[in-house]
Amino acid sequence: RLPYPVRWPYSCPVLLKVAMSAEWRELESDPGLFTLLIRDFGVKGVEVEEIYDLGREIEGPVYGFIFLANWSDDGNWRRRNAGRDVCAESGTFIEEAETVNGMFFAHQVVTNACATYALLSVLLNCPDMELGSLLGGIKEFTEGFDPESKGYAIANLRQLKVIHNRHARPVYPQLNLPCSLKRKSRTSYDRTVFHYSSYVPLNGRLMELDGLKVCPVDHGPVMEGDSWISAFKTVISKRIEVESG
């Protein structure tokens, strides 16, 4: 059970729109902040570490990787609606409903929440993770949901959003300046936007879980143990090469 009463069906789009009126705020890309976020979720003994060199050995148990990349609005539309070829450079989309619904894969249905979605994609797919009451309740409640329903379940969970926003960038009041001193609209200046996607070992396969893609991406089989990390390094090196042009 979730630690709060649920009195409406997630299949109702009208109620979903009403419940999602309050915004999620943007987070800084900071591994220390992500570690604090995980602790506030109620998960103990897990921390986030930034990887600068894919060539160095990674010590300790690794539950998953989160990749940060540039994002554009055009890219988002293409990935979610006609983008089955976008990630085909090294993997294959999994479209079988039973397989997809059997893992925790959620569509990101709200803006600025990709960090929390990415963290949940790792944490809720670890079979031996001590999740605590909040995330444990989410995992139990959404078991068997399709990706869209899982995405709405996350977006509408107020307690999760409060924790997320607690670590967000501060919001400063807009000053009433003369027109000549006012900042241009968001679309008229250059602002780099980033997006997170997760990579985890699931059922002997290396999976990419990106809430802006229609389906999980299967990057092939991996053996038990740390060999999946080597497979990840190969896949992500190719992606970095593609992203770098």
C-alpha cells in the first residue's frame, strides 16, 4: 500500500490533468544532491557517484547508471511519437506488453522530473533493494501497470514531488523592470537543457530506460556479475560518440 489514500482511478484522464496542475521544479546535475534525494525517498545505503573516466575500474556493487545528455524539444517529440529508430544504433525496442509491464518503466509525463524518473528506474528495478515505505508502496501499487500509467502514478504522487522540489533550484521572484531591462522570453535565448536516462541489468539483459522513449531498449545479453558494466561502457561509448557528432 502507498502511505496515503488513493481514491481515484489512474485510468481517468480528467482527474489526472487536475492532479498534475502543480509543477515539478528543475534539479541541478549533482551526484551529492541525487544521493540526498535517494535518502529522502527512504532508501538507505545507496549513493550516486559521478564517472569521469570510463576506462577506470568501478568499485563496489553497482545498481545502475544514469546518463546525462543534451535534449531538445524536437528530439523529445521524435522519441515519443515516431522515434523507434532513434535509439536503434545499438539496441532494440521491447514492445511486448507483458515484458514491458513486468519491469518498472515509466513514461515521463511532466517536465523537470527526469532526474526522479531516472532514479526510480534504477531503484525500483533492483530485486534486493530495501526501498522503504514510500518507494516500496509505489512499486507494489504500480505492479503490472503500463508505462503511461506508471508515469502518471509518479507525477500525481504529492509526497514524491515535495521531496523532489525540496532539492530543486531556487525560484526567484520576477522583478518588475522597465521593458528595456527585462529578460527575453525563454525561446529567445540560448539555454542548454539536459535529460537523464537509466541503464540497468534486468533478467540477464542490459536495459536502457528512458521516459521520453516509447519502450525500453534492450542492448543485448550480459553475464552474471560485473560483466554487465563492461557491456554498458561499450554501449555508452558509442552513444557519446553519436551525441558528440
